[in-house]
Amino acid sequence: MKNELITPAIFRMICRKQGRSDPELISNLINTICPLYGMSKLILHEFLANVLYESDEFTRYEENLHYSASRLVQVWPLRFRTIQEALPYANNPQKLAVKVYGGRMGNTDPMDGWDFRGSGPIQMTGKDNFTQFASWMDRKFNITRTEREWAQLLRKDDEAGLHAACWIFSIAKGLNDEAIRDEMRFIIKKINGGYNGLDERMKYYEACKRFLR
């Protein structure tokens, strides 16, 4: 492939957990899909570093909502003020998603919080985001699915997941210019809402800069 962004060999060198994903498949998808969102190698440094961290190197496409009661109090202190309040939701992903995501981000139906939990390589969350993504895929690529169909697909399909990650990065959050300017910390904050996993993200970022030239 001419002007490819990444090769399977380079993908292997960037990844820190060998054998977790299919380098040939993921590299081909990156080379095919990322340019559709205006990504060059410079932009790919920031994009790929964050996606590798968020998805555990393209192996985890669904939000992990298995929390102990004590951890729930730490993660959502305003929703769970005591261990006793958190106990009914501990290690109960569906009930937890309905609790913490219901009534916001466009989630209005009783099960929307669960149906539109974090999905895809960059954890798309909330019905509003899935509705906007579905509209984009319909208008841009003539691929028509409901927001629920996309949510289900993003949790298991590499191609759909990469489209979603690119859409979040380049379209919804508009981070291509910041990536060109190497504003990695700003990008992490925009994607994560904070700096969770900062050290790991930066290790991937340095590897991307080293090997993607």
C-alpha cells in the first residue's frame, strides 16, 4: 500500500503487550480508515497512543463496570457516599450503568445507560454520541444503522470500532490540529476528562514518535 501510515512490524514494536491483537488486521484498518479522517503520521502519534491505552492494545472494546463497593465510592463519590449505598451496585455492571449514566448524555429510556455504556476502542458513551456517530456514518459513508446497532457493533468489531475512535478524535473533539502541534496532555484531557493512565499513554506516545516517521 502506497503512503501507508503503519506496517504490521511497526505496530508490533509500538505495542507493549505482544500477542494481544492482530498486527496485520489492525495495521490494514489504520491505513484504510484513519486517512478518511484527515490523519497523517504526525496525528497518528497522539491518536494511536491514546487508543492503545484505552483499548488495551485493541483487545478491549467495552467499558469495564465491575467495581467493588469501596471502589465505587472512590470513582463516583457524589453518587455513592457510603459503602452501604454502593453495595447493591458492586459487581453488577448493568445496574451500575443504569444508575450512573441514566438521565444524561441523551439517555432517557430506562435501559439507555446500559445500552449506551462505553463502547469501542475509545469508549463512546451516551445515546447522544451514538446518535451523532450514526448520522455521520450515514451521511459520510452511506452506512445506515440505528444507534443501538452501532453500540452493539462497536463492542465486537474492529472496523466499526476504529471508525468510532477516529470520529471521536477528529470530528467530535476536533483534535487533529492539536495532534499536529504535539499537544499530548491537552488531547489526553479532552479524551479522558482527566489524566488517567498518563504515564502509560506517554510511553505509547514516545514509541509512536520513535517508530512512526
